[in-house]
Amino acid sequence: MTAAQLVSDLLALGVRPGGVLLVHSSLRSLGPVDGGAEAVVKGLLEALGARGTLLCLR
């Protein structure tokens, strides 16, 4: 998976720019992601846009 694919999947699931997203997950559950954790965070932030809010639990 790439960050671009993650963004596309998030938007298809209903995540919208400017929205609020609470994430409670593990990298293992996502499977292999090109760029690892950094790419996942970048994808989440890109889907939310500059006005969105990302909350992460670990």
C-alpha cells in the first residue's frame, strides 16, 4: 500500500477534508505500507487537509 492508496481508501470510507478522525490501529493491521509509519501519518493528514483534526491512540 502507498500513502496515495491510503488517502483514496480513506476518502472512499467517508473521511472528508476539514473533518475529525480518531485513529486507533497498529501498523501490522494495515499490512505493508511503502514508507512505513511516516507514510501512514502523511496519508491520514493529507486526507484530512490543513483544517482537519487527527487524533491518534496507541
